[in-house]
Amino acid sequence: MYLPNRPESLFSSSLQRSGQAADKLVDYMKTADTSASETYNGTVALQSSGVSLDATIKGEGDQENAKLTMDANVAGQKFTADMVMVDAAQSDMPDMYMKVGGVKSMLEEAGGAQLAALDGQWIGIDHTLLDSYLNMQEEQLGTNSSMPTTPTNEQLKDALTKMQAVNKQYLFSGDKDKAVVTYKKYVGKETKNGRDVKHYTAGYDKAHFKAYVEAVAKALDESKLNDWAKQQDGGKKISEMLNVSELTSSIDKMKADDTFDMYVDVKTKLVQSLVFTMKEDKTRR
């Protein structure tokens, strides 16, 4: 006898399969050659009652040298930005060069003709200026200037691995005793971003959400990234920097009936996208 998949079963299995896919990404990042040059190509868009913007970002670089270009449109005003970072052999900080175009009128309003003259001009920031600024910060915080100012790849990878273990327990989970995301109803089959998807209305479990935040904080405190964190802000652990108690309190104030839209790719059985609608202005994000 053939029994078709129930919508709730696919909902749960898509979360678990997405967790397995995230495992593969983490494994790749742990073994990837971080010294190799990489290219970047992305877009961002936001529309709401208060602001509308979109931008494209392109670039390439490695751990020592990089260049980045952005074309943006914010509330009808178009501008471009270019940034180049060049390795300075005698310093951990690079030399930086920046150029912004299309903002002449904005600069005139901010400071007159002198600032407006910077539109479309390259501005150089020498590594010695960055070194001086960081040294001043370290003196104010009472940290040792020989300590690293950015986390190492090993620290980041360790934190990512520990976070993913927590994510699989709570976010990418069908375990009703731990799952943050909960099934509400099946809306139907649709097409989204050129793919056939199953559309669901999803919610969340407040108690599990709080447990997830606390588990993430604990995992980060136990990671190698915490060694870096304690050097940055008066010896605080990551959980203290994140102010976990305030985060969990904010979860308590969330409405238990809040929902969002979840789309599952019919072919891959992976979560394709999540859409949250702001009730105040009906803006979908």
C-alpha cells in the first residue's frame, strides 16, 4: 500500500536535511585554503515604509590584498564605492584606499565645498594611522598591544563547528522536545525564485528558542573564539558580550502566535527561504 508523504513530515525532514547540508558547508570551510584568492559577488535589497535600498557588491582578494566595488541606490540616490586593501609588510594592518562617487550633494549639505570636492576622489588611509588607533584602544581597555585584534581562522572554525552542533539540535531539528521551528499549516505548492516549492506557515516554541540561545552562548564560551573575545572587552566572555540574559528576556516578550512563511524546495527537500512579515507595515523581509 502506498502512503503519500504528509506535509508535516516533509516540513520536519526538510529542516533535518538542511542541517546536513550546513554540515557539509562547515566541513568545507574547515578544510578550505583560506590563503587562496576568492571572488565575491552579491546583492542586497530592502523595501519598507521607511526606506528602500538595493545594492550589488563585487570583489576579490585574499588574506593580504583585496578590492571591493559597490553600486547602490538608496531612496532614489545612486552612488558607487570602491575600496582597495594592500598588505603592509611591516604591520598587521593594511594600507587602505577608498573612493565614493555620486554623493556630492550629500557632502555639500554635510560640510560644504571642501567635503564635496572628495566626491570621486581616492582617499588613502596609511597602516600607521590604523596602528595608532588600535594601540590607543588597547591602552584604554588595558589590553596587551601584542595580542591579536582579529580572531584567527582556527578560532573562527572552532566556534562555527560548535555552533553548528547546537543548530542541529534546535534549529535544523524535528525533535519536538527541542525544535525551535514548529509546523502550523501547509499552504500549498507554488513557484518561488524559479523553483517548485512547498509553502508552509511556521511558528516557534518560546521555551526551545530560549534554550537555543543559551546553548549557543555556552558553546561559544567553550570555543577557542572565547580566548580572543576575552582580550577585546575587559576580559568578558562571549556570552557576556552578547548579553544573553537580555536576549532571553526579549524572547519572553515575543508573542507566542507569531508566524512566518517557510518554503521547501520540492526537488532538493531543503529549506529554500524564510519570509517574515512585519505586522506594523506588512513589509515582507
